Amino acid sequence: MLVNRTIDDEYGDLYTGLLPDYSPINDWTLGTACHGCGIGATDSPTAQSKIIDVTRVYNGTWHDTTYHFGESERNVTVSFTGRAVYVFNLIVNTVPSVSTFTALDFCLDGSFVGTYAHWPNNSTEVEYDVPVYVNTTLVDGPHTLVISTAASIVSLILFDYIIYTIEEDEKPTTQSDSPDVTQTNANGPSTGVLSFEVSTPTELTSHTSTPNTTLAITSNSSHSVASVPTQTSSRDGASASSTHTALGPIVGSVVGGFVALLLLMLVFRHFKLCRRVPPTALAASKEPLDTSSASDQISQHSVQPEAATTDMPYLVATPPATADRPRSELSPIRPSISSRSLLRGIRRFNTAATLQSAVVALRDEVAMLRADGVGVQRRPDTLPPRYEPPRQAREALKLGA
């Protein structure tokens, strides 16, 4: 369980016996024993301003010092073992002929951890149990805290007491020497909200603190102190790191899954495009071979030579008659054959022998046409003849069908 222990400015730690160390020792004075001080207790015989109510000061004691520029720095050093620490001072506002500005620095285990500054207001009231430094995120273990003056001008320090929190095993409840301190921790041990009960209402001033610690001071009888973590205990640190560590694999899994899904979609799309058959190719493969259209294409793309002197018994080359020109007036024209169009028809032949015969006939015809067409001029007014394939080609076409 968590237990609060107090280090008094005069009597020190009642559990460990350790006392605060003041330096320079000659520049610090016990407040109740100060003679000729500007601020003293209400029953002080020599104090200039008798404004401090001893009954409201912890154990009725405080330590007083005033720093002037150029003098040795004032320090209070305390050692303790625990997981949280709270420093409390007396704060004075307006006092005639007395400087009441307060500026403090705090170093924990050799590292700077915060500052406190108070500018006096117009009030003449004294503020008691003011938390000038709070740290609830210490690593549970031994620590050394140094409180120092932190200004190049006159600074007043009225140090009262320190509370530190330590974790102990369960034991019967005993009377504690500390003031009534109620600790409420809603978000775990790393951040705390402490309520320090004061017997009478007081007016508190807001003040600055370290970048690592934030103090929220209210004007009620209880001081609420909210701290921002500066360090992390071993157990809390482990849980925090495990939380942050678990976030990495989750993000990585989500991103990896998204990338894998994207790659799978791209591969599927590529495979689908590769398997797709162009509509034109599909239509061409399903279109039957039309021998009549092939013959028309052959006649349309054939060369038109003059009449040849050599007859070919297997080729009929009678041109068609027209309305203004009878068939008898036209000279017989021997047409040629377009090899590309004919080959489209030959592709449907089923037997090798038939295909070979058609190729031989085609070669002979082409050779004769080349021999007959040398030096022949084309007639621009002659019409292309209607081509009738040779008998062997017709027979081959019938066999292929």
C-alpha cells in the first residue's frame, strides 16, 4: 500500500532520522527563533511584521532566508526513498518594507526538474501549505532533491515541510505524522490528483512550474495538484512500452494485408485480360469460308493483261457482256489469280494430296501469266473478267467443303 511520510524543516524524517541540509548554514534561520527578521510569528517579540500564525504551520516551525543578488546561492537538500514527492512553503504577499518575491529551482538526482515563482499581490494574507513542487511519477527508489534560489533579485524563502510517498506491505493502520493527505488516482500511479486538507480557507495564487510538472492551485481549503509525468516507474514503464510495442504489428498487419490484396487484384486483372479473346478474332474464327466471295475477291484484285497466244485448257476466261458492248466485241482476256485470296480458300482443304495439286496448278498459272504479261500495257477502258477457278481447284474446293 502507499504511505505518506513527512520531512519537517526542523525535525527531519521521523522514520529515517534524516534532516534537511541547509547551505550556507549561516544564512538560514529558524523562523520562530529569528530576532530582528522582517517577517515573524504573531508572538515574536522582535519581528518587524508579526503575521505568521504558528498554529497553521506544520509542527509550528519553518526556515527563513532571503537571497540578495551577488550572495551565495541558498540551498535545501533532502534525501528520501519513494515514488512521489511534494514540497510545501509559506507564501507571503504584501508586507511594508519587506521583499516578498519568491523564486525557486528544483533539481532531482542531479537533473533540473522545475521552477517556481510568486509575484506578491495586494493582499496582506499569508498562504500556508502551498505546494511549490510536485512530482508523482518518480521511479520507486532513493532520491535526492535540492531546492535553490532562482533569481538575480531579492528572493524570500519560507520552507515548511516535504511529503514523500512510499509503497509498503499491508500492515495495521497506525497514526501517521503527516498531515491528512488523500490521494486519488484515476489513471494509474503515473498521474495523481492530491487533496491537501487545510483547517481554514485560504486564498492561493497561481504560479509557474517546470516544463515537466504542472501545478493547478485552487482557492478552496483543499489544494488540488495535478502533475504531468516526468519519469516512469519500472512497472508503469513496462506496461506503457508494451502498449506502444503492440501498436506496431497491428499497423504493419493492416498495411501488409492491404498491399497483398492490391497485388492479388492486379494479378487477377492481368490474367483476365490475357485470357480474353478479341471480338474480331472470335468472329473471324467462326465465319465460314465463302467460295463465291473468294472468287469475287480474286477477280477484283487480279491484273488485266492483253489476250495471250497460248491457250490453257483448264482456265476459262470469257469476260462478261455489258449493255453497250456485246461479248463478241471484247477480246478474250486471260486473268491472273491472287495468291493471297486463293490461299484463304485452300486452308479448308483436308487432304495433303488435294492441297499439293492446287499449289502446282497455281504455280503453273502464275508462271504463264508472267510470261504473257511482259510488255503488255493495261487498257484503262477494259473491265476485269469474271474468274472461274480451274477444274482441279473446283474439285478441291468441293472436297474441302
